[in-house]
Amino acid sequence: MDLKTIVIHFDKANNVRHLLSVVKPLARAAQSHIVGVYTLPPMPHGVDMAGLWHDQMTRDFQMEFGSVNENLRSAFEESCNGETFTYEWRYISRPTLTVEEGILPEARAADLIVASTGTAPGDAADIRSLPNVLLSSGRPVVMIPEKGDFSLVNTAALIAWKNCREAARAVFDSIPILHRAKSIRMLTVDERVFGKQTHEPMGAADVATALARHELNVDVLHRTDPGDGVGETIISELNTSGANLLVMGAYGHSRLREFVLGGATRHVLSNTSVPVLMTN
């Protein structure tokens, strides 16, 4: 199954062309339908002296971000005009408590979700917004760094393998993109637990064999965590190998209704210089 519906979440005008430049080669190859999405931010917590949001305040808020939406839509349509794939723009203007709540209906109908990693506090697609999108959408998400020239075709892909559900989901969700990669390597990391090395991660050879049945050639690499942590070992391998796409599970834990990223996952997202495909 190919990636026929790709949802891209935009949060500011200066990343429209950047995100599209990453996605368009894949959309052309797969003849995808791209859905550009902008979500009205949650209403601020600030209130007037009476402790209420007046209708005028609400109208001003909606007008301000309605203007942002028009600028984003214009840049999106201008960039997509004349392409061989189809596309549409959606403005989620309904009031929501969080950005991820607004995008979820579109995200659940997608084969792939794309967003920026975000670097400034409060960015709509900041990694702090990612966990609940991953947990609630059930769809793979590609996080794109804000700076750099990237593509989702002809990649040198690195799979960060761990013998668990999240990694398995990420690997098999990424097959349509891996089919367009020029090389695929699978990294396993022998972790330290209480000062001792664990056994070599299981399942990597079997997964590589399963991917071979999809006509994907995978080289398996084994590394030992020198004590800096799994996340840093993954980043180090990315930096030395020349990989320009990382595939990994999103690890974390639930806290009440919120999903909190684990330390290794957060470290990778905060330090990666390449796109990361993740699934929970």
C-alpha cells in the first residue's frame, strides 16, 4: 500500500515551502493527495477585568489567526500549483483546547503526517505537541527539522531497532518510504543496565529477513552504548554514517490523559539534524 494521503501541519508561513520541498518528491512518486492543515491556536488564558472574554476579543483573536491562515493557504497553493499530485487546504477554525485536538480528525484519515520539529517555545508543531498526536492518531509521523535540505525519496535510511511494539510499528509503517530509499541500515544498541551490558537486541535479523520479502535490502549494525545513553548513540550513528532519514518507535509513558516522551526519544528529537519517522 502506498502513501496516498499525506497530511502536512503548518504553523507559520516561513516553513510552508520548506516542508513542501521535503514532501513533494514523495507525493509525485506516489501520486499522493496532500492535505495542508492549519489549526486555530487555543484561546489564551488571559481575560479582561471582568474575568470574561468579550465577543470583541474573540473576534479579534479569530481575525488575527484567520489572516495567518490566509497567508499560509496562499503560500501552500502557490507552491503546489502545477504539480502532478492533488492537494487541498483545510483551516481548523473550531475552538479547541490543544492544537493536536484540532488536527486529529485529519490525522486519523492520513497515511502519513508531516510536521516541523519546531524550535521556538510555543510553536504549534513543537515536540511537546507530538506525543498526543502519536498516541491518539495511530498514524506514522515524520518530523522535519526547520533547517536543511531533505527529501523522503532516495534516502540513506537508518532504522533504530528495539525489540518492542513501537519499533515494529515504525518499521512496517515506513515500508512505502523505504522502497524509495537508496540504502537501509538497521541499528541495534546493546544497552547498559545497572552497569552491565544487556544481551544483543533480539529480532533484528528476523525483521531484516521480513523486509527482504518486501524486496528491501537491509544491513544490520550492532553498537554498544558507551554510557552516554541510547539516544546519544543513535545521534552519533546518524552523524557518522551520513544517514538522512531516521526510523524509530516513539517511546514513552501515559500520565493521566497525556503521553510523555521517553528520554531517548526526546533526546533524538531535540538533537537530530535529519527527518525522523516515528510511530507509537
